[in-house]
Amino acid sequence: MKGLRRMATPLVLSIFLLLPAISEGQYGQRCEVIPKDPYIEFGSNIKIKFKKTCNKTISDSYGKIYWTINNKSIDESCYETNTSFAAVTIYNLSLPKAIVQCHSHLTQQVLGGTIIQTYWKPRNISCVTYISQQDFTCHWEHKIKPTSKITYTVYRKWDAWESDHCSSGSMSCTFNKSLPMLSKLNYITVRAESTVWETISDTLELDPWDTVKIDPPKNVRVVPLPAHLRVEWERPGGTDFLNQVIHCQVKYAKHVMDTSMNTMAKTASVTSVEVEPCTNHTVSVRCALDKAPWSEWSRQVTVLSSLNVSTVQLDLWRKMDAPDNTGTRTVHLMWKSISPACKAIDGYRLTYMADEKHIPDRHLDTVVDKASITVDQRPYRVTLAAYRGDTTFSEQSIYVPAVGQSLPQVRGTQASAHDGDIQVSWAVPPLYPVHGYIIDWTTDGDTYTWLQSQDTHITLTGLQPFKLYNITVTPLYDDKTGLEKVIQICSVQRAPGNISSVDVHVQDKSAQVNWTAVPQSQCSGDVVNYTVFYKTETQPELNVTVNSWKQGVTLEPLQPDTRYSVHVMASAVTGATNSSVIHFTTSRYSRTFIIMSCVFGGFGVIIILVTGLFCVIQWKRFKEKIVPNPGLSSLEFWSSQDCHKIQPFNNPSELETFCEMIYPCEVNTIMDDIMGSTSTEDEDIQDMGKETVCDQTERWSSGFGSRTFCDSQPREESSNLGLAPTRLPLLAQQDGEINLLESTTSEDSSSEPSDLQASESCPVNPYRLQTPGECPVRLGLGGGEATSGATEESRSLLDTQQHSSTAPLTAYVTLDTFEHRVRESKRT
């Protein structure tokens, strides 16, 4: 393992040594560019050289190279070339950083390059001499990178052999406790030095007196005068600069006044221009020597300007309420009060009179600038005056016209708003010498602003946006006022109000969008139209525009079972507002489809229920219907001729497949044994629950009107079957089958003729084994009375047969429905 490591180490070193050679052989040898990455002064010139002999290809292609600076070609007029070098001169380099490269025309290969960075000299040097602190400080400007670390040295020289210096890491340096020679010129130079470059500023020549910064003035005093201020201060520096002219500035109320102090002047004063009365003003002063820097501002002095009460205009005005039924009305007076801070007056005196009748004066406090009086329908003259002691100032009166008095009024009043200002214009009233107009405006009816104008137009500024202004124009003539003209306008109108309610009624391929109309509000633009925007999550937005009087629109066609977003925009000339976005999903099926499906589905359910109910009823009837028992059938006596007349079926082939319902027999015996059977035998017959298939078939065919027929043989043949008429056999039930019990007097059943046995389709028939003289008889299935009556009748008939004739009568046993038997039993 160690041997492998020793072998791998020389191999890796060989690869690294060969890579430069391979690269150099592939791309050609890169030659050095001189100078490499220089630093030069901003705006200076530099020559860049490239040694051609280091690359044989470049040497052979004489002159086939070009230069670029920051990937832009340099003009060929700046090129220099010979057999050994290619050079380029860059003039007035005004870039903080420049990349200069040399390229081959033949291969477009970069042969070499350099990065040039520039620096600035320190400039705009200024120095200040602080006399009171005995310091000399210089400042300058220098454009450098914020991260650069520069060391500055300031050299001060005032003679060929006298100089000093100071060092700093910032762009200012102070010579502490070292004042310059004020009598000699000073020469200032700043040297800047970094780790890679060094530069020296231009030399500044200055007069030391031009650098002296004196202290600010002291003992500044301000005396308030009527509408003016008088400012006084002492000469800064005391007696040090008596032979110097000092220039000063006075600052007050956003004004600056310039003044000068002559030589030998120890104090100075200045009177300000007119200032706003009864206002606090802050005053300060600063001074400087000729051509020297200004001193700092002095300590601020605040003073309240005085007021010339005699020149104050109260600008009295009034607004009148509508009179009541008696003509009484309220007049609201307003004026521009004098600031209480002035303490120039003691208050206001209000006087009003009608028809030369003086009403007692009202005294108002200085802080009041409005009052209300109640007058009747007569005209009044209202007077307001400011007073101090017994002296009255600024007396002013206003006329209140009588109710219904005919007075002039301006015409053609118009108002328009633009950029928050309102322009109002009107026409002069005819036939009256109008000498002015009062224009007042308000937004709430309580606070008014008013002014007087001689023109027939005015622009109101400084108004509140989105406010409705009531503007009144009242003409003035002689010593009275005319009728006012009112106009309303908004300074700025906003977009329409918000759409508060949006409802969407969705179907499968359409949606009805309804919204509440935007109510008209103050300073809101009238709605011009509504636009409904809707879109899906993947498709572009669509829109529908309707007129302003519509509050609904149907969007169609839409995609079923798709999510949509919708919002409504109300547009006006002043702008537009949007409602909140509502999301809805269209139905998968249409309303008609759902209704029809419900209707047909309901009909289907009803049909199924009716069908099921019908089947249940039929099944219940079937279960409740009583199956007739042959053992409980009735007996009737027919002649042989009547039997041949009964033919219930027309198809003879059915005679061989179904059990007959009428069986002939000879009746020549007494039926006492039959009719006297016990109740036990009846219960045995009635309780037969298990039947064979053929027994059920015979019962159904005999009890419910199935196909039945009389025996096809004639009555005479039936009476001569050779059966021994002794006694009737009895029925018995054993193991769920009906068996025929032989009587003690009956013959063997084998004696029945073969044709009769062959004609039977059922294996068990109680009547096939009966002889003409042996017929078990049961009259009816309904009860004992019918059975008893039939038995007596049968016995009498049998007795008559035996005693009156030797010829036997033919009898037939008939099975009928339960109702038929009941009717026959009742009839019997």
C-alpha cells in the first residue's frame, strides 16, 4: 500500500506540471501586458503595451491584433505597433474601473489584458480659523470607495522655511492651538495615500483673514412695534475686529434680512418689515468678516408682535334662518376676531336697531368670534365694535333686510371644480349700482369662511376633498346687502360607492347575477354602467356590460359543474369601484332535467306501490276464499232429459282430461245413515288439510268455476252401470289423503265398469264409487238448517220413489260456488 502511494505522488505532480504546457500548446502562449493592473488618477492618460515576440503566431501576423476596453473596441487611431510591441493609449480615462484586453484578429483569442482602476485627488479644500478656540481646521472632498483605508496628511506652509502638518483618517484635519500667521499668505496641500496608490491635491493659496470665523452676536434684543419688530445686538468679538467691517443677517418669520456694521460700531439694530400682528416670532442673528465664513446663529429670542387696533378690519358678516309664521328669524353673526394673546382689546360691543329704535348693547368676550340674535320681520342694522376701556376700535355694521323685501340678486351663477379648487362666476344684477360681493362657503352649515371681492368671479382654494360645499354669493350696494344666491358643488368627486350585495343563482349552463344599485351619495360620481367580470380558474376573464338602470345579468353559456369567480364593477366618470369576488359552481344537471327526473321517478314509485298493493289485495282475497269440500256438497234431482241439456264446454277433448262436476247415480235407497252421520265425521271431513295434487285440481275445478261438464254418457247408460245399490260409502281422511270407506252392503269397487273407470281423470273421486242407490248427500256448506232441510226433502223424495214406482230416478251431485249454495239453501 505504501508503495502505491509513493508511485501515485510523482504521477500527480507530473500531471499538474504538464497541464500548463498542454494549455499553452493548445491556445498559444499568453504574453504579459504592461503595466499590470495599474492605479491611475481619474481623468488621466495611460499607455498599455503588449510584447509580441513572446508568441510566434502573433509575431508572424504583423499588426493583426486589436484592443478592447470593457468589451468595447478602442479606436485604431490610439494603436501603436512594431515588430516587438503592440501598444494602445487611453486618453482621459473617466471610469472607476476598466478592463483592457488584447485580441488576435486571426483566432479571436484573448492574448492578454489588465485591469485599470482610477482614484481622485482631494479637492474643494477649505479652512477655518476659530479665534476663540485657537484652532485651525481644514476640510476637503475625496471620491473613494467606502471600504478603502486612506491616510491623509495636510501640509500648511506660510514661508519658504516655515511649515507644519497634521494627519487624519477622515476628510478633515485640525491644527490644535496653532493659529496661522494672519499677516502672511498660507499654502495648503493635502496628500492621500493607500496601500497601492498615492496622490497629492492641488495647492490652495488663502488669506488667513478669510478663514476667520467669529463668534455669534451676543445680547440680542427684540422690541415689538405696531406691525413691526426692532432687533438690536452687540458687535461680536468685542474690540478685536474694530477695524473690520462685519456683515450680519437677521432671521425672523421665515424672512432673512441683511445688514452691516461699520468699523468702530459697537452695536447694531434693524427694523423688520411688516409682520403679522399678535403673533409670536422667533428672531436670531449671525455675523461674519468680509469674505470669511458665517458664524453660528445666535440664541433665539421669541417675542409677540403688537397690534394696531385702529387698522384692524373685523369683516362682519351674517347668515339668516328662514322666518317662522310670525316673521321671527334668527340671524347668525360672524367676524374675524382679534387674537386674545394680543391683549389689545377688552371685548366686543354688539348693537342692533330697527326703525331707529335702539336695542340695548350686548358685550362679548375677546375669545368670541360669532353670535346669534333673534329679530322680527323688520329690517335691522347690526353694528359690532372692539373696545378697550372707553375707546372704540374697528366699528363695522351689516344690514339685515326685512322679510319679503325686494332686493337685487346676482344672475347666471356657475361653479366648476378642478384639481381640488372651485371656480365660481356670476353676472352683475341689473339696474343696481353694486360695489362688491360677499362670497361665503361651508360644508356643515356651522363653520363659514367668507371674503369680499370686487370681481364677478373667484377661485376658492384650500378646500377639503370629497366634501359638498354650499357657496353663497351676495351683492353689496350702497349701505345694504342684496339677496343671496346659493350653489352647491364638490371640490373633488370620488368614484361611486361600493356594491354591497351581489347574489348569484346558478344553473348548469348559466348563472343569474343580481346586485343592489349603488346609492347616490355626496361627491360620488353617477354610475354610467355596470360590468360583470367572470372567469374560471384556467380560462381568461370575460365580462358583460349593462346600463346603469339594470341590476342583473345572465351569464351564458357556462360550463356545467365548473367553479367560477365573479365580481361587479360600477363605472362613473369619476372612477370605478368593484364588489368583492364571489365564487360559485355551476350545476351538473339542469333544473328542468332534475324536475322531470323527479316527476317520472315519482310516477314510477307510485306505479310500483299501486301494483304491489293490488297484488297484495289479490293475494289476500285468494287466501281468504273458501275452497268447497266435496263432502259438504248439495244434492238435486234431475231427470235424464235435463242432464243431457247441460253442456258447459264446447270442446269434447276436455271431457277426457278434467273431472266432471255432475255425476249420475240411481237413488232407490233410504239416506237415513247418511243424514244421520255424527258431528265427528263432519269434523274429520272439514279438517282435511293435506291433499294430493289431483285432489287439489279436482277441488279447484269443482269449486271455482273451472271447466266442468256432465258425463257424456246418457242417463240410461249411467243408471245401468251394474252397481249394487245397497248403501253409500263414507269418506274418511287418513295420512293427508281422502279414502273411500266401503259400506257393509256395497260391492267391491272392482265391479265398476271399465269404461267408467277409464273415463276418470282423477285417481280419487267419491262419486265414481257410488251406486245409483248410494249417494252421500250434503245440502249446502253454510250450516245445519240448510243441511237438515235438504235431508228431510231428500228422504221424502226417496220414500216416494220407493213406494210409488219401481223405476229408479236419476240423481246428480252438483258442486257450485259458496254463494250459489247459500242462495239455494235459503230458497229451499
